Amino acid sequence: MTPASRTLHAGATEALRQLTEARARHRPHAPVRDLLPAGDIDAAYAVQAAWVEQCEAAGARVVGRKIGLTNPAVRAQLGVDQPDFGVLLDSMESPDGASVDINRTLQPRIEAEIAFVLARDLSGTNIGEAEVAAATAFVVAALEIVDSRIAEWDIDIVDTVADNASSGLFVLGPRGRELGTLDLADCAMTMWREREVVSKGTGAACLGNPLTAVAWLARTAQHYGQPLRAGEIVLSGALGPMVPVAPGDCFRAEFSGIGEVSATFTEATEAPE
């Protein structure tokens, strides 16, 4: 992956340093938005791209993308008014049903999503829902463990974009489903913590339809020189409100017509220095 990122100015370089330090020290940092021009999303994506390049240089592999802030409930929770995207690395994936070490995150929250796995590249001048459907190998139930390197989730759109769209970890369900006649807008999701329902929604909460969300991503990622490629995983956005995660929590999400996915979070131990 070779994103067409622009040269970072001094403020963006400092934002990258602070976010990298927060990850390394396992301690959230103050917001970075004041280091970048007000509302400059391009500058924030340049910070994100530079961090991904650092990860790739250290041996990480890009496996897909995530779309954030597609659900009005989530945007309201965070006070952000538009979607964004981030990059998924191989180190972010956890197996379905496995125990997730909560110390891999700083301030985790969880949301249930429909993931797309692409059979072919999604690029071109006119990408809509039909093009996304034709390029999709299958969809699968997914959990995204969103996270923030910004203290107390005090973010605006610039903070979250620079912070790789507040990406943390993700879990894919055990079985994929071909799109066929699936109506993703009507897909109903229920997520439980143990026996308590903690989040509900449908695909319509994801920019009206998860296919619409992925089409938005394909166009936007291409604009930033990062077109979607065959084999990539795309987390298309939350179907319901996100939920805080605590040590010992066990979550399970079920999607009508698609399947289910689960994750358990191990008790916290001493965090790395």
C-alpha cells in the first residue's frame, strides 16, 4: 500500500509523534486538533497515512479498511458530523470467540458491523452500490473494538481521522454469506453483553445501507490515493450504538440472514510501559 500522502508540516509531524507516543506508552494523549489547521481533514489523513507507512516499515500488513461514524447514534455520542475511514492492519484481527487481551487497547468501546470481503478491486470514476455488490465476495458478521489515543474520547473529526479513525481491533464471524438477495438495509442486529441486550439496529442506520457506505469509502479512499483492493476486508460501520468495554465482558452479536460473532475480554493485568 503506497498512499499518496503529502509532506507533513511541523504541526502534523508533532501530531504524529504524540499519537505514536500514546500507543507506545499505553497512555492517552491530549487532543491533536490544535496542531493542525482547523477542520483540515486532508492534513489529518496525511498524519494517518504516515502512521500506516511507519507500521508497514516495521512489518505490519494492511488487510483492509474501516468506515467510521456512519451511524447517527455514534456521531451523536462523539459529537462528530461526518463519516471517516481508517486502515486495518493484520495485527488488529482477533479470532471469533477468542479471549481478547483488553490491554491491547486504551479506551475500548465495541460496535457490531457488517464486514465485506472484496473479490476484486473497487476503483473507477463511478462507484455506487451496484459496483460494490459486484465486487463483493461475501459479507460476514463483525465486531469492531474502537479505541482512541485521545484522552477521554475528547475528539473532533480531525482528531479521529489522524488517529486512524479511532481504530482498535476487529473480530470476524466464522462464516461468510454471499450477498445474493440479502437486503442489507433491512438486516437486523442485536448485541448482547452476557444476557443483556446492549445495542440494536439495522443496516439502514449505516448511511442508509452498508452498500452505500462502502461505495462512499471506495470513492473517498481513491481520492486519497488508496483505492480498495481485491481481498481486503471492509468494516462498513456500526448498526447500533457503541458500548464501553470492561475486563471480563463477553459480547455476542447476531445479524439476521448473516450470522453471529462473539468476543470475550480478559481481565486487565499490568499494562506495558
